[in-house]
Amino acid sequence: MKHFSGSTMRSHSFPICSASIGFACILATVALSLHINDASAQTSHADELRQSISDRQSEIQKLEDEIAGYQKEIDSLGGEKKTLQNAIKMLDITRSKLNKDIQLTEKKIAQTNTNIALLSQQIDDKEQRIEVSKSAISQIIRSIDASSQSSLVEMLLSANSLSGFLQETDELSRFQENINDNLKTLSRYKDELDQTKNTYESQKKDLSQLSGRLGDQKTLADQERKEQTSLLGQTQQKESNYKTLLDQKMARKKQFELEISDFEAQLKAEIDPNSYPPPGTKVLSFPVVQPFITQKFGKTVDAKRLYVSGTHNGIDLRAGVGTPIMAAADGAVVGTGDTDKTCRWASYGKWILIRHQNGLSTLYGHLSLIKVASGQSVSRGDLIGYSGQTGYATGPHLHFTVLVSSAASIDDIPSKSCPGAIFHMPAAPPNAYLDPEAYL
């Protein structure tokens, strides 16, 4: 940001008006001071920046439309029969979408840099206007102070006529009004400068977040590429091998469901209903933008079909690979983990557990990337990770669970589904699981 020194301001000289010349000269000096700078070059550059922003916005809109198209294809494929051909197609489309996500973020970074350049120029201009106005007003005040050394009698005697004297005093009154107007203008310049500086800082923060997101998106694209290579290697591009793989995943998931159900049934907790908000209080925010629930909480038709226990301990939200996941409320990260490291396809995959200040905790499962650490404080809406399909997930989505904090814990659970494995993951007695929709 450019700053103007005293030497810079001395390049602008203002005439010192004397009483003999009259206050009309002083008024003309005020008008001159507010238009002293030839801003044609700055205006031209600003126009170029604005045009660049407009052009890039069109490119951003085009990329967003393409990404929306890819997401529709992914959603459509998610409802089709699970075949190797569809799985590979899903991975191809997901990678294409992630690459477009990267391009979109790069465009947004470029646009934000242009916004910052324009704001910086506006800040320079406002700072210069403030300094020029202050200098002009200062010199004018010195001029009137010098002219006021003459008494009214002297002014009357020096005037050619009584009407000339009255004209001089009338000009003095108008000058005082003009000074007040220009002081208000100066105050407005300062307010505009503060607002522009706040916008500038906000854009700098956005730039930092976008830069971080770009790195995350590249990581996710690399992960999807490895996932596709792994799938092709495991199945040897044969539908029969893919069917066997799906059967293995389902068997492992069912076995572990029985184990976790038995484990949680043994947990006992007396839960005080006054220790957490009552249903319907809407104390949580959805962890995704434009939420769409694909599976509800509790003993639903889908839950009876999909889960051994016949109940779903949270809700599933539509979220393609790489969708930003946000904290549902202020709180602290109790823990994070990845059940795939213990036993692949059995449970939540990459998960985050956050304890909030209202007696509730929230669990986020099947993530592709975790962006927080245990013990970290988070605020509502903070980015905590990205959605995916780790753990047992037949397609990318976010599993979102709400629990009573006093009864929720992170436990080490021995498993028979993967002999010798010990799961480190959230668990709670059945009565600690709450319907998320009652709090969203």
C-alpha cells in the first residue's frame, strides 16, 4: 500500500490569498484543492482491472456450470446398479469434476488478486485525496487568519464602497460554510478509506483460504487417481471380480455392525434431558451448502434393508468427493481417525468428532480429507474436511450424527471382522443418538 510523505504533498502548491484579492480567491482555492490530481491514468488502469474482473467472472460461471453438470452425472450414476463399468465411470467423472474444481479455484484466486489490486489503488487514491484536502484546508485557514489581521474598520475604509464591504463580509460567510462542507467531505473520505481497507483485508483472507483449498483439491485428485488404479488392480477389470469385492465389503460391514451394536448395547448412561437442548431448537447448521438428505435417522425402510440393527444412527447428506464440510456449531475437536487403516470398508472411514458448547456432539464420517486436529477449537461454518466415500460407502456422501456429549466417547473396540484389529472410533449407548433433523 502506497503512503504519501510530506515531500510528495509539497509538489502541490496552493496560492495564498490576501484580503486585498478577496475571499473569492480562497473559495477558488478550495475548489482547486479537491480536483488538483489528474486521475485519468488511474481511472484508465482501474477500468482495465474492472474489465478483467468482469471477463473472469464469465469464465468462473462457465466452470461452475460444467461442475454442476458433472455432479448431476455423479448423482445419476449413484442410483444405478453397482457394476465395475459404472464404478470406473464414476471415478472418471469424479476426477474430471475435481480437475474443474481446481481450474475454478485458480480462476477465483486470479480474480481475488485483481480485486486486491483494484482495492489497493482505491486506497492509494483515497489516502491521496485526504492528504490533498487536509493540505488545502490548512493553507486556506492560514490565508484567512492572515487576512483577518485587518479590522472591520480597515476593511470598510479600504473598500471602494459600502456594497463592496458588504460583499467582502458575505464572501467570508460563504467561505465558512464552504470550509464546513469540505470538512464533511474529508470525513467521508476517511470513512470510505476505512471501509475499503476492511474489504481489502477480507479479500486477503479469502485469497489465503482459496490457496489452501487449491492444495486440498490437488491432493483429492491424486487420491482419486490412486483409487481408480487400485480398483482396476483388485478386479483385473472383470465384473465377476468386482461382484466378489462388493460381497466382501458387505460381509465385513455386516459383521462389524453386529460387533459395534453389541459393544454399544453394553454401554450404560443415565442421560439428563436438561443437559442438552430439546428437539426443535435448531441449534446446529447443516455441514454442507445446499443440503439434500438421502437417508434419514432411525428405523426407516432403508435402514431396515441396509443395516443389521435396522436403524440408522445419523443422516446421510448428498456430497460429491471434495465437497467442503463445515462445523455445525462452535466447539472443540474431540478426535479424528480413519477406520480404513484398521479394517477397510467396515465403518466410518475418515471421521471427525466435535463437542459443542451446548451439550451436543457431532460426528462426520466417510470423509476424503481431514483438515482439523484433536483439541482444535472450531467456529460454526469453519472448514473441517472434505466429503468422500471412505469406510463402508457405496457412493460419496457425508454421514452426519448428533450425540449427547455426556454419553459419547472415543473407544478402542476389538474386532473379529478383521482378526486382530482394534478400532479407534466414536461410540455411545443407543439412547445417546439423536435425530439430527431435530436440531438443524
